[in-house]
Amino acid sequence: MTPARPGTSLDVALREGAGRLAAAGVGSPHADVELLAGHLLGLGRGEVRAAAVLGRPAPDGLEELVRRRADRVPLQHLTGTAPFRGLELAVGPGVFVPRPETEAVAQVAVDAAHAAVAARGAAVVVDLCTGSGAIALAVAHEVAGARVHAVELDARAEAWARRNLDSLPAGARVTLVRGDARTALPELAGTVDVVVSNPPYIPPDAVPVDPEVRDHDPEVALYGLGPDGLLVPRGVAAAAARLLRVGGVLVMEHAEVQAPAVRRLVAEVVRDDGTPAFTDVATRTDLTGRDRMVVARRAAPSGSPVVKDSRP
């Protein structure tokens, strides 16, 4: 890494670094440069600011990290970690970096798992397309009575998930399976309380604008296949119908503009006898109020779909 210029103070390096990141179009330049400095110094952001006020010198390597961040390498790739609901996950090239909006998806899964534990003393949760293992680990960490199964097809992403499971206490209650989300875990058919997923869902012609996503997140985690990007989500919905017990909950993330289409695709899933597999199909919002997930319940055999345009 490039050493700091001799005599450069941390305060000056932070101001210069933030200016360089802002000029490069990074949306949170001050936070990012403080986090990069904290990564090198082993300090939190508040401690970094205090150290700057006290005249501490800039750490070796900060200029190089700022340069790479200005080239739009994801911050999480530079620090090697991504926060998710109080957990610190290991991430890097080859795995999708978990986003704050997915924390709201995890919250619905956590709430549904808590409800299952309250009703039956335990919960079986399946996270399809687990990536880094973020949602699976969050549920295992927050719901003491949950047993979580995480499924990932891509070998590189599965390796990151394994690393996180092996390094975090909650990983002891997560079983990781490498396999196709559409067909995995046949032994759990009809026994699962919650199926949660953040599948790839971007259409093939909707290339992300942000370089951090476009150039660094793996394509297998972004593009959902099919002309509308919803081929993989359709497979996830069908798998959830197979896995869930009656009354079990499906929670699946999608793009804001896909809410009506995703409600329809979930409502159109049918059993072998042609009857609807889900009821109470509804859209829910993330923390910013955007339509970002579908939630539905596994219908009883005589059930019929109820597709809600309004929020539950």
C-alpha cells in the first residue's frame, strides 16, 4: 500500500480523502474515508474523528485505499466486512454485498420465526440464494428457537457463506447446502415455517448504474434471468410452495418497480391439483418506504389467493 506522505496529519488526510471521493462521485465521502482510516487504525468512526482532532498522523496505506475507493471499488471489499443487523460479515469479490434494504426483509423473516417459536416451540427457516449468509445468520442470531437452512448455488458465494458461518456463533445453528434453490432440501417438504430469499431479480437490459454494483457484484447474484428478470424469483416462489407448511410464510425481496409483477407470480403458483398455493399475497416496504418485498402465506388446500394492492 502507498504510505502516507511524511508528516501528513490524520485530519488533513481525512479532508483530502473526502474531497477526492466526492469528486469521484462517491455518495458518502466523509463516512467512507473515516471507515477506511478506522479499518487501518482499528478504530470506530467516532474514535477516528477524535484522533484527528488530537493531531494523530495518518496511517500508512490510507492514500492507497482512498485511491481504490475513488476508482469505485466497494468500500466493503476494501475493509473486507459488511455490517448486517449487528453482525459483521466477511465479504469480497465473488459474493453479493448485503444492503441495508435487505435488513427489512430479514426483519419480516425474524418476526415470522419468532411467531412460529411462540406457537410450536421451534421454527424451521430456509434462506434461498443465501449469498454471504446474511439473512440466514441474522435469523439464527436473533431467534433462539430457529433452525436455519441456507442454500447457495454459486461456489464462490458459498465459500463466503461458509467463512461467515464458521466465524460467527450463530453459524452453529445454520446448515449450509450448495444447490439449486428450486430443488434443494426435498427432505424438508411441507415442514418449513419461513422461506426467505433475496434472489437475483434484475432484468437483462437493466444494467445497474452504480459502478460498485455493476462492476463488482457477481452477475449471478444480480440478474434474475428471463426477459423480466423474474425467472429465478418464480423458481423461489415454487420452491417455497413445496417447502412451507400450511400457514408458513414466504418473504422475498424484489425491485421497487416489480411489486405488481411479483405479487402476480406468487399468486399464480398452484399445487399439483391446480389450487392456489398461497394466500394473503401482499407487498411490504423497506425502511425508506419503497416497495421491496412480497409476503405471502402457504394456503390450506381449500384456500384461494388474496392479492393485496395495499400494504398489510
